[in-house]
Amino acid sequence: MLGSTLVRAPVVEGRAVTAALHLHAVGKSFGRVAALRAVTLAVDPGEYITILGPSGSGKSTLLRLIAGFDRPDTGRVEVLGQDLAGRSAHERGVGFVFQSFALFPHLSVFENLAFGLRYRRHAPVIDAAQVGREVDAALALVGLSGLGARSVAQISGGQKQRVALARCLVGKPRVVLLDEPLGALDANLRDQMALELTRIQRQLGGTFLHVTGNEQEALALGSRVAVLDQGALVQIDMPRRLFERPASSQVARLLNCFN
Ligand code: ADP
Ligand code: MG
């Protein structure tokens, strides 16, 4: 039954396609803390998947392993069908948006985006005109055309979030990892940005993996929602089915529905 399996072999027109992302029994500990316990997950190309879990459940650790910032103790991570242990995020075709934005405050919006393009390793050097075109295209995608010359110190929190997203997209990642991307925004901006994220994902056709501690956000944005509790993936399902059939009382508690 679809809803009760953790892993689905993605199938298009009767033939299996390579998962954009495949985690095989991934485990990671920090000293005595088991941050991730045998997490197995397959994400389809073009899917927008959300990962819901309380603080400390292992969400950021999971993203860091997929990006290659950190290595799993056990299991393995495949991106686009390749086991890419030890390769950089860019080589993996993976982009990362940090919770804290992690922008360079003393640089302009343009320079924040251009920096990654100019200094990425293992990629052909591109000329200034092409850097300009790619930066402009990424700014247009997030609705910030014309703001390139502004200093990051002068723009609003909502605009910083968009710049952080544009900086990730400028490298044309096939898998986009978002670590609580709406967490620092006020309620109004959060709703607006949530809509933007789904629009951008559709426009790009990439695979988005968005982690959050907010159940409404997870249910509204994910075509599937994976629920993480104390490092274990306890259920993965379409939003409606999660509500109708939470796999355990833990999941029901996390979804705030006490049935
Ligand atoms: P979340 O992002 O869901 O809040 P994290 O992935 O940051 O959770 O953390 C999961 C668990 O692993 C927590 O108990 C956290 O304290 C621990 N942890 C994460 N990173 C480290 C680290 N670098 N050193 C020690 N403990 C860590
Ligand atoms: Mg986190």
C-alpha cells in the first residue's frame, strides 16, 4: 500500500526513473546523540517534499548530509543516481538555503550572487557578461529585478530571504535544500514567500526538499510530507493521508490532531 511504505520506486509511464535523491539507511551520531537513525527516503525528480519535525529531530543534520557538508556514519546518499560521497554540494547539483540566510552583509545583492559563480570549484570559469546574465535571471526569478546594486545591509528581511534563495538558484541546482526557509519571516511575509516557493519550484522544475517545524507549512507546501521524530523518519505520505491516518500517536501529536 502506497501510504504505508517509506520508499517508493518512482515510476513514470510504467518505467522506473532515477530518484532525484535517495537516502539508504542513513545514520549519524554526535557522541551519544543519535541525530539520524537509519533514514531511508526516495524523492522523485520535480517533487516538492517537506520534512516536518520538532527542534532537535535531525532536520538540519539530514540536509547537511545531502549537501555533503557532513558524512553519514552509516548508509549512503545518492543524488541523481550517483553515490557522491566526498564531493562538494555544487558538484552534486545541490543548492542550499540556510536558515540564517548566511549572506555577506558588506557586499551588494549582485556581488552576493556573483561570488558563488566566480569562485566555485570544479566548474569552468565564466566571463563577466555571463555572470551578469545569470545573476539577473536569478534575481528576476525571485522577484528582485533591479535590486542588484543595493547593499544587503539596506534590504528588508523578506528581501534577504529572496536573495538567499536567488544565490542558491544561480548555480542551477537540480536539488534545492531549504532549511526552515520561512522561519525568520513574520506571518504575512511567510504566506507570501510560501506561494513564491511553489511558483519558483514549478518554474524551475527542480526537486525541492524543505524542512520545517511548522505543520501548516509542511502540509500546505509538500506534495508529500516526511515526519521526522528523534532522528527517525516515522511516516511519509501525502498531506491529506497524514491527517486521516497518522501512523502513530507521535505523528498525530506532531500534526496537532489528537484523534
Ligand atoms: P533540527 O534541525 O531538527 O533542530 P539538528 O539536526 O540540528 O535538529 O540536531 C539533531 C540533534 O543532533 C540534536 O540533538 C543536536 O543537538 C545534535 N547535533 C546536531 N549537530 C551537532 C553537532 N555538530 N555536534 C553535536 N551535536 C549536534
Ligand atoms: Mg535545524
